Amino acid sequence: MTDLTAVFTDLVRLETRLYNVLDARLKAEHDLPLGQFEFLRFIASRDTARVFDLAREVAITVGATSKAVDRMEAAGRIRRIANPDDRRSSLLELTPAGAEVLAAATPTVEAELRTWIGSVLPAGVIEQLATSLSMLRQRAETDHRTDRTEPKTTT
């Protein structure tokens, strides 16, 4: 039987190392942290995106997401616009500068991932891995214990 703790450890260590490599390269070549790249990519892929949507996607609190959005807005990469359906929230959209840095950084990320994943695993294995990770992520996202959009309160 497979040691699931070892699988988990390998997954976490791999994610940490790849995140660090990608983050360092994006900062060096595009002055863009990997976290901001992920935010830009998410916003660009949606017709509308709110801070709450972004928080759910990246599994962090709304407060932490809002602070990150503030930094990206100050850097001129995104802007908040009024939400016509809900005046309590705003919608996020890329600025031209945000779209430009995303377009420039995407090939960098893809090249790095080809080096670390595509050159090691055959295409069929990558497809199986993608399917398996998607299944695990869907399972995690349906469990309320993994919801980080709001800070935990204790009574």
C-alpha cells in the first residue's frame, strides 16, 4: 500500500520548491511575484471577478486578498470598478499595464514549468496527474474545513 503521508510530503515539498523557483524568476525578469501572477491570470480569465472570488480561488482570507489587491492597484496592474449588481463589493479588472505584464510573464512561467514538469514526465502522465490533482482539489474545495475566505473565530 502506498504511504499517503510520503505522497503528501512529496507534493508539499515539490510545490514549495517550484513556487520558489517560479517566484524568483518572475520577480527577476518581470518584477512580478508569483502570487500576483496568479491573481492577474485569474482576473483575466473571468468576465467578472470580486475580491471574494479571488480569495476562494487561491484559498486565502478575504482580508489578505484585499491587501494584495490594494498593492496591485497601487502598482497600476488592476483597478476596482463599481459592481452594478452589488454596491457593497467592487469588481476587479486588469489595467493595460496588468495585461502587459501578464502577457510577458506567461511564457516565462510556461517555459519554467516545461523544464520542471514537461521534461520529466511524458504527456500522458501529465494528463493523468492533472486529472488526479483536479479531483483532489475539487474534494478539498467542497470541504468547509479548507475554506480560508474568512478568518476562523473562536468562542
